[in-house]
Amino acid sequence: MDAVLELFATAEAIERNADLLRNAEVAEISAKDAAALSETVTPQGLVAVCQLAQPSANTVLSAGPSLVVVLVEPNEPGNLGAIIRTADAAGADAVIVDGGADPYNGKAIRASAGSIFHLPVISCETEEFLAGATSAGLLSLATTGHADLDLDQLAADGTLARPTAWLFGSEAHGLPDAVLQAADRQVRIPIHGRAESLNLAAAAAVCLYASARAQR
């Protein structure tokens, strides 16, 4: 309960969760207030205001990470949460978020399916992170549909076995030019059919699992 700053519950929720709330300081609220505070259609009547302590980007880098995800201004909370879930499944050491959707948005948290609590999700400017990533020995790979180098080539030549930071841009605009130029390499996912591109979450899954496979 150390992360909980404030706790609100309806009388029914207090009775239903008596064991959980036995030693907690709870402010009783009405069912109407609980509905207003909740983002779900059928609220549970129990709402907590929490703080989640996260390490700094420098702390993550100093630990010698093998796989890091960097998201630059992701627009869609659902995609953001799905990428956090995929990063967790692929064994990534951290997710860096530079602007865009809030990873603690209710939709993002639900899409992460609990993974937001399994690995660090850190707010940090991309340029600042990349400066530290280079010193930490991470290869930065920026995704763009216009790159000459493709993912299959990196898998074939052994590059993906190296400690890597994958950079992904917004759904609508991709990565800014400044970030593309700052990365070590620009990479595209080969499209073998007639689709113009992949959904951001799908693209992240393809790249992260390619790295996870190579590193293992």
C-alpha cells in the first residue's frame, strides 16, 4: 500500500473488500461519485490515487540493458499499452516514452494487461536517452518505411544480437528527422504484400521479437 496516496470507496466496496482495506485509511464516497471517478462502464466502487516510483533513464542504462524500446510521441493510448505489453513479453529492460499519450492513461494501462507494472516505463527526451545509450553500448535502430536497410538483413548479419534500443515514432507521422539522423541506423520492416505499412503496435512486436530471438 506504500504507492497509494488516497483511497476512495463506496460503502458496498468497503464491505466487499474488508480484508484488503482493514488497515487502510479510506474516504467513503457515493456510487455516483465512484462512477464519475472511474473510466469503466461498471465501476468496482474502489478508486485509489497512486504514485509509481520509476528509475531514471541513467539508472536503466547503467545496468547494462540488452533491449530497450523508445516511443517518440505515440498518439494512441491503446497502441502504447500494447507495445508495453509486447516489450514485457519480449524481455525488454525498459520502455522510454518521449511525449505523446500518457502511459498511465486508463486505456493504455488496460492494453498493457499488467505489464506496465513489470518493467520501467520512463518519461525522457529521446536525444538525452540516445546520448546515454551510445555510452552504454546500445545500438540505436530507428524504424522508418523509407530506410534502405531492412529487418531481414539485420537478422541475417547478426546485428540484432547486439544490445539494442528500438525507436518508434507516432502512428501518423513516424519519427522526426532529427531522431532519424541521431540514431545509429535506420531500418524498415519489409512488406511482402500490398499493405502500405504495419500498425505501430504490430511493427514494434515484429522488431522486438526479432531482437529477442537473436539475443537468445
